[in-house]
Amino acid sequence: SVAALKTLGIHFTESQGKSPWKVPKEAIVALKHATGVYRRFEGWITFVLVKIVRRPGIDGTSVLIESEDLQTGDEIAVSGAAFLRMTEADLNSDVVDACAH
């Protein structure tokens, strides 16, 4: 929901121009053997695999990425990606949360 995105500080930006795209390094999510970003498309947020083609530059805040699954105009989560990852992991977990929170 819009309220949840606001509360968690999740913001998206549209990819501009052709690949490779410049994104804040906070947009990158590293899993065991994969690296990706979260893309919002038609109301759905999904994890998309990317390849980092250039690590943080002089400014130290951004990376260049490319992906077969991203296109110009796609909305990429540029902040709050860690919360999206935690939410996805929780939703896809086969373990029932027994905490009392």
C-alpha cells in the first residue's frame, strides 16, 4: 500500500535512457548467489536479477547495472530495498512465525 511504502521509506525512480543504468548502491540487494533490485511494474514489486558493471564511483554512492529483465521506464526501488527483501523473505517463508508481536 502507499501508506506502507511511505512508512518503510521505500521510494522508486524510473530508469532513464539505455542500459547500463545508474542506481544508488542502496538499491542493490545481494543474496547468496544473486544480485538484484526491486522493480515495481503494474502494481507488483518483484526482485529482478542484475549485473553490476561498475562499482561505486568517485561519489561512492552509485553503481551501474544492467539486466535482461529491466527496460527503460521501469520503476526501481532506490531506497528501502532492505525492507522489501525482509518482507519478501517473510511472505515466502514456510516457517510459521511464533513470535508474539
